[in-house]
Amino acid sequence: MLYYFYDGSFDGLLTAIYQAYYRGETPSRIVAAGDFQESLLAEKVYIRTETEQSQRVYVSIQTKISRQALRNVFYVYLSELPDAGTWIYEYLRLGWKIGKEFDRMLSDGRVLRVHKISQRVNGERHRILGLIRFRCLEGNIYYAPISPQYNIVGLVIPHFLDRFPGQNWIIHDVNRKIGVFYNGETWSLGDMDLENEIELSNGEKLYQSLWKEYFKSIAIKDRVNPKLQKRNLPVRYWRFLIEKGQ
Amino acid sequence: MELLDKLKILADAAKYDVSCSSSGSNKKNKKDGLGNSCYSGICHSWADDGRCISLLKILFTNHCIYDCTYCINRVSNAVPRATFTPDELVDITINFYKRNYIEGLFLSSAVLKNPNYTMELMLEAVRKLREQENFNGYIHLKAIPGADNYLIERAGKYVDRMSVNIEFPSERSLKLLAPQKERETIIRPMSFISSKIIEGIEDKRKYKKAFDFVPAGQTTQLIVGATPDNDANILRLSEALYKRFSLKRVYYSAYVPVSSHPNLPSISAPPLVREHRLYQADWLLRFYGFNAHELLNETHQNFDIDLDPKCDWALRNIHLFPVEVNYADYELLLRIPGVGVKSARRIIASRRFGSLDYADLNKLGVVLKRARYFITCKGRYYGGINMDVHSIKEQLLINAKNSRSLDSGEQVSLFSLYPDLLSTGDKLSSITGEL
């Protein structure tokens, strides 16, 4: 058994896939170094990230398979599941063998698995578009903490750039300690940790209470259905919702 | 009056309007503007009744000159009343939007003084949002029946979606419960909007800068269970509305008893299952190629409460089954109970690479619990029972019952005010309206 380890970055994963082809090996697993699980039988290879190599794999997926496949691969990578690297590798091998039509082979486990996870990541991206709640802070900065299951904070940037171009906003993935910052002109994605308490602006409490009141009034009492509510809005998202948490 | 109290009264009065979707419009933001819209629509929260909150759904006023028996805002009802000013409404909408609470505004209203006066106030709020605040989010506006066409036309240039609620499926029911309204005043604005939409599309072809008139189309709503109309009438009406006015959606609203009046039925809980069956049938009309008369006709006027409309139809047309999933075309696949639009497409796509096994169907999202009795796979029938109507029906009912009892096992909850009649999957789709 041959295990490849990469540094956890997307470039690292693609480098590992490049190396597998370059060395003529077929690793049975490709794992991020952080998800290390001790195994006595495995032969371990540590892959050093080379952007030149990862770039070649990137372009090759796009041109030899399809943009759709590239997107699937990236989304599965963002799921951060321990086996994501291995599944991507197996998916791509099939893709390079068969070509872009292979995405229709849904009865093949390798394809179906990647599609399902990619869909789940995309689903959470879409869900978070609605569930992000900005709080207006002192200095007119709109700040939204989130704690998504998958690493989707980067995927929501285009949506909010188009929607709030004239507003300063921050979207903060509290668990992964990363954030998107936008100052009305440019944006950046980087590490973020809040040490101090945030300070709300003057009007903020008013609109929060209006929103809570609205949320209460819009429900039809004769149809109350907490189970359906939780199904649509899982409890893990409640923490940062004005109308539900705090 | 405090803004908070107004919001409370006017949101509470708006809640019986079902529609909350923000779909169908794909506007990009403008320079220095605020907001855009997303074609698929985005849900922002889910209220305690499990319905999604996408728009700020609110009445402009609940002062009403009419006295419609079924409506909580009728003039003879003793409820607190309030009216927004256009500026208050604009302020709430913009500030909710900036905090990403909502996708936009759904503005409806009771009729204050007269239809034109009300429509002008609503128009003013919408105009301010678009022109003064440069707001490009979603706006759904109710057209007030009886308002002049020129007001509707002006409003249509600002908003994404318009709707007029028919409420009652027949003229007779309308006479009974809303004697001051006439069917004609409801249908007229609908047909006006629909003709304007067509005109707008043609203009757009000729001139690049032409206005988008109501780009997300128009919708309507029907109340279910307040009148003796049967399901067949309702479904035929929906079909006609889709065909004649190319409506985007017809919404069905289970009647929630809000008053006791000799003309109203006395029911203890809203007829949710019936509402759900109508939604299922509505989907069959729009996405599955069914006609209303196939589902319901003179001899079969109401849906089976225990079976979904597609299973019901399949059992009445058992001579068309079993269908071989490896050969059937798309239209036929869609008619199999347990196969939906997504799974039918997946079947078509993946069987080009080799024939499908029975086990593959599960992976592709086919609900075998229902589908197994109606298909063959590589020539083999997997139903496990005789293929006759009675045995299949019996089996389907047992399956449905089992999933219900599993549900209610978990639902020992003080908050549950109405009996759990539907299986979870059913309830979910009935409300989200997702495919």
C-alpha cells in the first residue's frame, strides 16, 4: 500500500496527482498531512508542493476533461473530507481515460461519489448565501460570522461583490479562522481571528428587533411545524442567525 | 404608532399570502446600486411553520373598505389597524436588505379608500426604492383589483413579479364569500399584465433599452377548503391559467379558519393534505407533461388523500406498465411513480454508457419504494408481488403508513399543533416547492 501525503493545499493535491503520473505509481490513498492516520503497512511518500506541476494538472483537467470536472474537483477539495484527495484522484484518472463524457457515467461509483459531494458543497454555498447575517458595526462595517460545514467562504464572494458593491463588509468563518474583507473597492481572503468584542453601531439593535418581530409575526400559528423548520434550517446554522440565536 | 407595532400588525396580516419565492429574475446590480437578484431565488430563513422567508412580505395597510367573509382584514373584524408611509417601508426594506435578512420586498395591501388610491401609495414606495435608493433587489407587488390599467402598467416597469389573487375557483364561491368583488375585476388585470409581458418581450427584441415588464412573470393564489369546489375544478382552472395567461405559478393555500360565518365551513384544522395533493398535481402539470383531465375527471373528482396523484393515476392506467427503464423515453420515464425530473434525466444520461441494473436506480435517486411496482429492469420485474391494481395499491398504502408511523415516533412534541399526516419528504416538497 502506497500513501501520498500533501500539505493540505489545493496546489499540493494537484502536485501529488502529477507526481503519481510522473513516477508511474498508483497510490492507494492521497491524504492531507493533517489528516494523518497511522498505518503500519503503508509505504508513505511526502509530496512537496510545486506550483508549476499543479498548474499543469489544473490546465490539463480543464482542457482534456472539462471545466465542469475542474469545478467538481475543487468543490470536493473544499469539503475537507479525509478521503477527498483519494476520491478526486480516482475520479480524474477515469476522466483522463474517457474524456469529458465521463461525467454522465453516474452508475460508476467514482463519478457518483464526486458528484454527490460536489453537490453537497454547492448546496451549502447556496444555503449560506441566504443565511449570512450582517451586523452593522461602528464605522459602518457590515460584519457576518459564519461556521459552515465545508470551506465555502471563498465561494460566496462573487455574489456579495455584485450585491453590495458600495458597502464595507466582512464575512468571517469563525471555526476555520479565515475571512473575506471588502472595503468598497477591493477584496481579500485571509486569516482572521477576533480578539476583542465587536461593537455594534447605534441603529443596529433597532433593525435586529424589527427583524425578530417580523420573524415571529409571519408564522401561521395553525401550521406550526418545528420538524419541518429544522429540516430546512438545520440547528447547526442557528448560532449566528439574529432571529434564532443569541 | 411605533414602527415595531406597525411591522407586527402588517406582517401578521400578510402571512396568509403563500407566495414568497424570489425566483425568475436575474438582474445584475447597476453602478453604485444596491442589490441584485438570483434566478433560482434564495431563501433567507424558515419561520416556525416551516415556510421559507425570502422576501419581506408585508401589507402597506390593513385598513380595508371591503367585507369579505373569509379575510382577517375585513372591515367588520375588530383587529388593530396600521398603515405605513412609503418612507418607513423603504427604510425597513433597505436596512433588512443590507443585513442580508431578505431577498427583497413582497408588497401587498388591503384597500384603503379606493383601489387607485391604494395602488398609488404602493407605487410610490416601489418607485422610491428603485429610483431614490437605486435598489435592484427583488420586488413582488400585488396588483389591486379595480385599480386603473395605467397604474398597473407603471408599477410593472419597476417590479420583478406581479400577482393578482383569484382566491376562489368559481364565480359562485366568490359571490358567497366576497360579495363586493366581481370575478371580472380580478381577471381583467391578470389578462392586462399578461398582454403587457408579451408586449415587453417583443419590444425587447426590437430595442435594446426597452423596459423589462415584470421579468419574473405573474402568479396567483387559490384558497382550498373554504368553498365546496372540488379538486377537479381547481386543477382545471390552474391549467387554464397556465395556458391562457402563462402564469409562473399558481399557489394553493389551505383555508385557515379565521372567522365563523354561516357561509364558511366549520373545520378545526386547515386541509393541509389536500393542499399538498394539489401542489403535487400542479407539478405534474408543469414539469411532467400531464393534463388536468388525465388526473381528475367527472368520475374521479377529488384526489385520494392516501395516495399521491401520480400513483393514483398509474393505478388507474396500469395497462401502461411495467415500463422498461433501459428503453423507455424521457416522457414515459416521467410517468413512473417514484421517478422525478432529476432521476429521469440521470437515467437517460447514464444508460448511454451501458444498461442499468436495478441497484443503479437507487443511486440515481429513483424512489424504489414506489417505482419497483411499475418498472422492469433488464426485463425483470422487481415488485415481488403480483402486478395487479389491488396488490400494488395495498403495498403502496402500507409503505406510506410505515413511513408515517416512523415520523410520528420522533414527533412527540408539545409544539406540534396539528396531526402529522404527511411523510417528511412530502411535507418538505410541499412547502419549499422544490423539484
